[in-house]
Amino acid sequence: MPISSKLSRFTRARGLKYPLVCLPYAASFREKDRRFTSFVNLADEEGHRDLRLQFSKDELALADRDRLREDLRLLYVALTRARHTLWVGFAAVKAGNSTACISHKSAAGYVLGGTDPIDAADWLAPLQQFCV
């Protein structure tokens, strides 16, 4: 069964369809950064949550992976709700004064290009494949 049929059947069963869906900031995200993060909430192997006020660099990376996982879930929900039309805005995201594109860290960037950094000018090809 094609993926589109499975997605259609899932959303139809849930009844969460909208005539138009607009995602103007699909490439935006809020990365976990030590400067702005005062705690992390991590899950262990059994799924129990542990709140940590003092955390290591590795634990911060795990918290950012959890952030990406939740962003992917929300992106999936948004992409599967349009009944007639879906508009998705995607931009090359840069942080601060840096010239490096960090769009690959967003859920949309992860879906389109994976985990490797992609230059801002090179996003056109993955976006065109997505539109087909």
C-alpha cells in the first residue's frame, strides 16, 4: 500500500483535516543551547523522565535530539492535515553573524537533506524533489 494511502487513512480516521494548511516557517527551530537552557528533561531506557539542572555536553545533545524528535512529530502532523492545499515555507536559516546554514537541524531540513550541513544555495534540489 502506498504511503500516501496509509497517511490518508490515518488522518481520515482521526478526522483532523483542514481545507488549507499554511506552514510559513517550516525550517524554524529552537536548538538546545547551553546559554539559553537551564535544565534538560531526559528519558532513560524504560521511558522514565529525569529532570537535570546540571547537565553535561552529551546530555544537552540528547535533549536536542529529543527536541528534533518532537519537531518531526509536529511537522508530520502539520503536513498530513491539508485537505486541498498545503503551503510550506522553507528558508536557509543562519544563526547570529555566522554565514553557515543550519537549516539541516530543523525537522523540515532533516527530512529533506538529512543530518549533514547543506549550503544555503544547495537547498534548491532537495526542495524541488519534495514538490514533485
